[in-house]
Amino acid sequence: LQRGGNDQCPCGSGMKFKKCCGTRQFQLRRGPRGIIP
């Protein structure tokens, strides 16, 4: 599922995806299966 940067973040924070879970730093922190080790 692709999300646009201006869509609401699915984590429930109420923030835009690009300012929350869509940031490069967050994506690097996640493991290959989306689980933070």
C-alpha cells in the first residue's frame, strides 16, 4: 500500500505521513519486516 506524503499517518498520530512514519530516518530504523529490533 503506497501512501502519499500528505495522507494521514496510519500509526494514529494524526500527523501527515511525510512528517511521521514516512520520514527517511524512521524507515531506516525499521527492520526488513517492518519490526523495530
